[in-house]
Amino acid sequence: MNYNNKKFRVVQNTENGETSEETIFKYQQKGTILTCEYKGGQIVKGHLIGLVDEDGNIEMRYHQVNLKGELMTGTCSSKPELTSNGKIRLYENWQWTSVDKTSGESILEEV
């Protein structure tokens, strides 16, 4: 699976997450290295970097600045699924490495 030049939007997130339907992720991939810039909703600017395995699973680290001016960081594991219309849906398990260190789950869909 290749994520290069794909855009994703959050369709579901747990309450302690900061991303929302207004957050757009723009993925770039070269080989197994994935990078992304994202913004929207509570996120002023965010970046992630990750590694993609042969099944399209992603192990990543992220950092972002929110509307409160806070720098937030975390880790995330993402598992892809192809939908009936050929788009990618990502099931994510994440954990903050800043502030309260809580965890959560989110679902992203290709736009």
C-alpha cells in the first residue's frame, strides 16, 4: 500500500483527541518512510513521521500545535482497510507522550 499524495480526514476520534472532521492530513511516502503535514479544527499545524510495513500498517510519531498554543506530542499505530469504493480507511490507536499521557482511538478516511 502506498500513501503518497493521499489526503485523509478524521471521521471518528475519542474525546481526549484534538483532531476532528476539520483536520486534513496530507501524506507523502518514499519507500517505507511516511511523512505528513496536517491542520484544521483545533490544530494550527502538525507533522508526523512513520514507517509503513508490507501490509500498509503504519507506526508513527506526531507533534502538533493547537489553538491554545500548546505543543502536543504522541505515538500512533495505524491499520488500513480498503472500503468498497476503493478508498483507504485507517484504524488508529494513539497515545499522548505529552500532558496527561492518555490514549485513544480514531478512524481516518481517504478524501
